Amino acid sequence: MRFVDIIEKKRDGHALSKEEINFWIDGIVAKTIPDYQSSALLMAITIKGMDLDETAYLTDAMVKSGEVIDLSEIKGIKVDKHSTGGVGDKTSMVIGPIVAACGGKVAKMSGRGLGHTGGTLDKLESIEGFNVSLTRDAFIKQVNDINLAIVGQTDNLVYADKVLYALRDVTGTVQSLPLIAASIMSKKLAGGAEAIVLDVKFGEGAFMKTVADAKALAETMIQIGEKLNKDVTALITSMNQPLGETVGNALEVYESVRTLQNSGPEDLNEICLVASGHMLFHGGQATSYEEGYKMAQEALKSGKAYEVFKKWILAQGGQLDFLDNLGSFIDAKYKVNVVAEEDGYIKDMKALEMGLVSSYLGAGRATVDDVIDMKAGIILNKRVGDFVKKGQLLGVLQSSNEIKDSVIDQFKACFEITKETVDKPILIEDVL
């Protein structure tokens, strides 16, 4: 089999066979196929697309290209949640304890933030002592003991995805639906998940800009799951404004704790309950989504989820004294109050730009080697649809370093204010 023939076949719009896709991924692992040939095939796929069978073959081959985590020693169905990324998306820190409190098994491998979206691992590491690098045996034991562990992905997980993503990033082939779907699903499946709840975001602060694009991606991943015998449900959720009221690492831990204490913002609370309801149904703790939702509500309201949160933090080496003084936990050296310059209704809060502002404050990284300022970020006082008077607080910027006027101006520019009333946006557009 010659790889150039595979490139030409896809260039001409034909479907690739399972054997041809396996030949490609095996060649990546063995380093027998040069980057320029893989890049050519990636471009052909981006232009010509892939059908569902091809995408499933690619996903399966990528799963097998590296380490596959065996979680069979964990009792029960392993349920995972994956978000396609957004600004202020701290749901894993709330959903994990809720599901675990109801008996669900959450054995999650997560990632770090890059660019305008934050990573769960970075947020958790703002808690002193928290360890994201458990051994396999410790990971399995912890899930069996308290139903919950969140750790970093191993270096050998889905090796081919690391190679292909690096090539996609520099060849203009990132925005290919089958390549995105295969990348996401291969990592979830290699991580040992038996059922997956996806939070597929759309809007300005998300990778998929429209509801239609988000649904197309979600449907593809659901169908991949079906072909590979995995239960997959997808929530289609808005990222046209940040989720919740904070953007940043310690700030988002703070907001997650407040949510687990039944004092969190309505949008974060609702999306966590809906996702938890589906996870409990897929995990066998509930006989329906509706029952799962009620179980999640009760776990949150009763404080059981908060108790599991504390057990989880302790189990992974984290110190709990920050819970005694949450104000000190998020207190930063430099703070700037930003106020409205006119009366009106907030029509838009540009999520992408707010994510970038948070990153400029020190909460994110431009390269994998950048050091994060755990205290940096944004506290939001207004949401889309709210009325604001001139001089009222829009939000607070904070950092361990002096805040530049240019960053303050960028934050102000995130708000579009109009004289006409504005409806509150829909958070969950659909469930597939």
C-alpha cells in the first residue's frame, strides 16, 4: 500500500477504508509517514470531508495509537463529561461531586488551558497541595473509595492525536468536523469512559460559532459512540457570554465552592444539574434523566455533594483551609473596578474577548510553558439582559501584577449597551 495513493483517493472525494486509515495511523506511530504527507491528507480531509464510517475508523485507530486506560477494576459504569471549551466553564468541579454523591463513578482525565479557555487542572492546582498526577492504582482506588478522581492525561494517551493536532494547528486544518470529532472522542474512549455526556458549546466564545455547527459536531460524536458501543448524550449550550460570574483559576474554584454551598449563579447551577442528571441516567443510578436530575438536585441542596468535594480535595492532597476564608483565597494584589459609562441594557458580553482579557491579566497561557497567575481573572457583576446605570459596577479585574490601561479598555469594549430592552439568552439550546 502506497500512502500517496491514499492521499489521491481522498483528494478525489472517495471514502477511505478501515485498512487505509489504520495504515496512516500506524505509520504515524512508527514514524514511517513523513509530516508533509500527513499534512496533505489532512488538507484533503478538510476539503472533501469524511463519512461516518471513516470518522469512526479514524477514532478507533487513534484510540489504539497509544495507551488505553483499563478501568475494569472500578466497580460500576464509568461516566465522563466533556466540554468543547469556553470562558468561565468550571462545571467539572461541580458535576463531579454531585454525580459521585449519588453513587456515579467519575474517573476523569482532564487537560490544561491554552489561549482564551481555561483548563480544569490549572484551576484545581490553585488549591494548595492538589495533585493531578496520580498513579493508575491510586486513581482506581480513589474512584472505588469516593466515586471521583480528576487527573491529567498521560503522555502516551492517543499518541496520534498529539501528532495530528500539531500538524493541523500549522496547516489550516483545525476546523474539520470529522477531525475535531475523532480528536475529542478518541481521548474520551482511550481514557476508559463507558458513557459520555458532551457539553458542545456554540457562540462567540466557543469553537463552534453557530447552533447548527454545534449540533453537527454533537451528532457526529454521538454516532461515533454508537458505532463503538458507547452511550453518548450531548447538550448544546451557549457561550455568547462567560458561564457564571468569574473567569480565572482560583476565582472559578471559589465559584464552584459557592455553587456546591447552594449560593452559585443560576446558569452554572442549571447546566451542572442537567449534565449530572444525564450522567446518573447513563451510569445506572437513575432510571431516567428526570429521576437523575432530581437526585442531583437533592445531592446539591442537602450538602452531600459539598461533602464529597471536600473528601475529593483531601484525597488528592489538597488543603481544605482555603474553605475557611474564601475571600482571602481569591484576594489579589491589584484590583480595578470597571463601571458603566452610560445607562442601558447589556446586549452583548463578548465571551472570546473576555477570555483573552483574563489571559492578559495572567490567568491563561499563550504557550504551554507560560506560568499562570492563579489569582488573576475577572469577577462579573452584570449579565446579558441586565439594566445598568452610568457609574454602576460592570466587573472587577484582578492580578498579581499591575493592570495595564489597555487591558482595562479591552474589558470595557466587551460590553455592548443599548437603550432597548434585551431578553435573557437561552443557556441550553437542545439535548441530543
